[in-house]
Amino acid sequence: MARLRLYPPEGMQDYLPDERWHKRRVEAQVREQFALSGYEEIETSMLEYCDVVSGGEGRLPAEQLFKTFDQRGSVLAVRPDNTLPIARLIAGHAREMPAPVRVSYVQDIVQYPLPKGGQMRAHTQAGIELMGEGGAAADAEVIAVAIRALRASGLRQFQIDIGQVEYFKGLMEEAGLTGDTAERLRVCVEEKNSLAIELMKSRGEISEMAAQRLRELPGLYGGEEVLDAAEALSSNARCRAAVRNLRDILAMLRAYELDGYISIDLGMVHSIDYYTGMIFRGLTGHLGYPLLSGGRYDELMAQFGRPMAATGFALSVKPLLVALEREGGMLKRPAVDWMLAFTPDGCQRALRLAESLRAQGLSVRMCYQPERLEEQARAAGCRDWKLIDGGDAR
């Protein structure tokens, strides 16, 4: 008989008791912060129709999904993202969920390509979506909730980088650049590849002025002084509106007294066809990749027939646990309080004692091998143990 595998499929993960306890603790702390900010938790289907979660901007290609079929032949996909299913749910329940809608979630996603940064194919995300509210105040609220969630988890060293995709789009508009050229330049800026920008200029694909501005874009990083430099760099109306939006967000975050966590990064230009305004990500020196990311995506809900402004973020739980461990912020899992064993004539008495202790909020584990009571109790890290017979406990 062949021996069965002792490990899960590639990219999947098991959790031992310590890991699971820490994961649930962090999830509970994050959930509490979401609830305290007025976000109501929802849960979406683990399976979605493939065309809902693939084939558009911000979605994975169909070949990168875990797919299956139902009995009618419909192609289904294991949930690869949380925002799309939530958008579907909210669009389909307009009567029960009038705008503005504030929802939160803590649920798993599964993506076929292994994510960057050592994450697993299946991993838990916690996040919020604020739909039906446009403007800087809503964006600042979402960022503030993200900061409070990270603080509540126990993480001390982190920062939030904020960008604005409209600024880059304004530069492209000003230079008359679209399509593949604009996308290649976006990648150059995101990767801080000034050499590639220079090469495109030398081939006549972009002007000297456009190249100069794009080379400067990754350097627009820091405090509010970055916005002054951004205004000086371009007089394009779209760029100016993007800068005003960031100033308004910063003003709100100062009112929250959370601006100390914030840096401006106008060289952050990922997913510009999906995002429509402010974008942000949470970073820590303990990791080489973001803990969380989010932004404004005002065009998504229209695809489900309910146009409305939308902003939100998703936090990856496993990287947060890794960061907490590296920072020394992991709490010790509580030990089992009692282990009880009993002789044949002490069974009922032992069970009554166990229930009495549990009623006091103490955890009790039973040992059915009295001769190994102390050995098992020490191995389990129990705080105390007793052998119960028909008379007194020993």
C-alpha cells in the first residue's frame, strides 16, 4: 500500500496550534478595528463564475485561476480576489445595502501563480471597502483604518506610502502618449528604470521634456514638500487636481493625528488602468514587500450595473505575522490551565470538576492514562494537573 503524502499541494499551507492561535488573534484585532470604524463584515462565495473574476483590468487571466465546472458546464473559479466578489454582492443587493456602503472581510483567496514576496497561493486577506463615497475624506478614512489595524495587531514599525495615478496619467496626457508607449513608461517609472526612459527618448518615442519629467517622477518621494515639487514639475490640470487631492488627504490624516505614518510616493504607479485616484501601500522594514495595498477604483462598480465611487484596501495576514515575529511582537500562546486524570471510581468526580473549572473560564484537558499524567501535562505545557480518585484529589 502506497504511503500517502505528508505535505499539502505547492503554495498551500497548514497551521500548527501556535501559528493558528497567532493568526486568529491578529484577525480578531483587525476585525475589531474594522467594526469600531463602522464597517460590517460580510463573506462571499468561495466559488465565482470565471467571467466575473477574469478577463478585465485588475483581474487575473483565466489561465491563472483554479477552475472547475458545475453540473451545467459553467466554468467556475476559486475566489482569486476579494474586491470583485464584494462588488458583485453589493451591486446585487442595492435595496439591502444602500450607499454609502461600508463592508469588511477576513477571508481566503487562491491564485495559481505564486505571489511575490514569499506568500502562498492560498492566503488570508483582511480588508475594507467604502463604496458610494468619493473624495479625499473617504480616502483618508480608509488609510486611517489601515493604520489603526496595523497598530492594533501590535506592529510598531511601519509606514504608509501614498501615490496618485492621476498624476502619471496627467503627464501622459500632457505628452500626448497613450497605449503601449504609456504602459512601457509606467513600468519604467515603477521600476525606477531611467536608462530605459532615456533609450525611448533616443529612439524618438518620447520628447526630451517628457523624458525629463518621467526621470524625476521616482524622486518625488517624501513629505508634503514633494507636492510642491510635483506642482512645479507640471501645470497640467489633471496633475494639479491629483496634487490637490493628496493635499486634502494629508490634511484629513493630520486631523486624525496619523500623518506621522505617511510618505508621498508619486513614483508608485501600479495598476493605473484599475485605480482611478489615490493609491497606497503599507510597508515595514521587516519585509521586502508590502503588508497591504489599496486605493480608489471608481470604475469597477459600473461593470456590475451599479455605478458608484469606491475605495478600500486589503491586508495580507501571513506577512503581518512574519513582521510581528521579526519585530518581537508575538505574544505567548496561553497554556492549558489544567490536565485531569482519574481512576475508575473517580470518573464522575473528575468530569464534574472539569466542568466546574471550565465554568470559571479555565481550560481543561483530560488524560486517560493516569500513569502518564505528569508526563503529558508537562509536554502540553499545562499549568497544573491532578489525579482524581473516589476520595480526595492527589
